[in-house]
Amino acid sequence: MSIFSILLKGGWLMIPIVICSFIGAGIIVERWLTLRRARVNTGTLMNRVRQSLRGGEVGRALDICDETPGPVAGMLREGVLRAGASRDLIKETVESAGKAELYKLERGLDSLATVAGVAPLLGFLGTVTGMIRAFMDIQALGGQVNANVLAGGIWEALMTTAAGLTVGIPALIFYNWLVGQVRHFVFEMERSSMELLDLLGDKEVRTGALKALEAEHGL
């Protein structure tokens, strides 16, 4: 029997399960590629930004952030733009930028969690409908049944359960893995934001950054 004919044995509930599998696979691949592109050496990035700011080269620090992919660089850029402001304003700006970057990292994870939860439930629903069908066949034949009569209902019950678990288990595993990756990015963002706040709190660095921003805007 071909895979397609086997799937047909599972009944109409196989359709939403297959749809869930495509949705889950698409989210996993897209998130994996996104997080892979966003992964950078945060220590190296922070050192380059620090050297530029200590040298009064705010423009260079911004260029470094623009050239570097990932949420950490995007968050640092917003903080550097407020280099001459108060610590509270810089902190508020960095936190706001961090939330925006976190939203980008978590995009699609809710849908993946839904797939991980719904696919097995659809499979169990198929089990119930398959057994109902089997018992209806038994009743219709007045109890005079054999294995061939019950095969259709049993096929439906077993196939939908197996298909639902086959989709749900990998989706759950990848969901937890992706959440762990996002948490790592959050940790790096928090650490980098604190380092930036301490750096911009230095009077000499702050004065140099303020002069550079004023010169850039012709003030």
C-alpha cells in the first residue's frame, strides 16, 4: 500500500492533521533560519561598540550595530542613539527596543505550540470516531461480524492516533528547543544592555558621545 492510501484509511480527520504538519514544519524551518542568522558573538560586538564609544566615534558604533545582524545589535543601536540622554531615558529606550526584538524572535512560536497540542488531540478524536464507526457496524449487523467488517473503523482509529502523535511530538520538541534559543538571546540582550548603560554612564564617554552627536546633527 502507498503512503497516500494508508493516509486515506484514517478518514477525514487526516486532513487537518496533515495541514498541521505543514504549518509546523514551515514554522520550524523559518524560525531555525531566523535564529541562525541572528546568532553573533556578543562579546566581540560589545567590545567593538565599547572601543568606538570610548574613542568618541558614535557614528562608528552605529555602523557596527547596523552591520551586525541579530536582536542584540538592534537593541544596542537604539541605546547608542540616546548616548547623550539621561540614564533613565537610555534604559527606557533600550528596554523598549529589547521588547520589539523579543517579539520578532518569538514570532510563530505560539502557532507551533498550538500545532503541538492540537495534532495529538485530532488523532485522539479520530480514535473516538473510528471506534464509534466500528460499533455502529457491529450494531448494524446484529453482532454477526468478523475482522473485515471492523477493519475500517480500526484503521481509522489507529491511523489518526499515530498521525497525530507523529506530528505533535516533533512539534513539541522543536518548540521547546526554539524557546530555549530565544531565552539565550534574552540573556545576551539583558547582559549587553547593562554593559551599555554602565558604559554610557561614564562621564568621559557620555561627554564624547554627546559632542559627536551634536557635531553629526550640526548643533
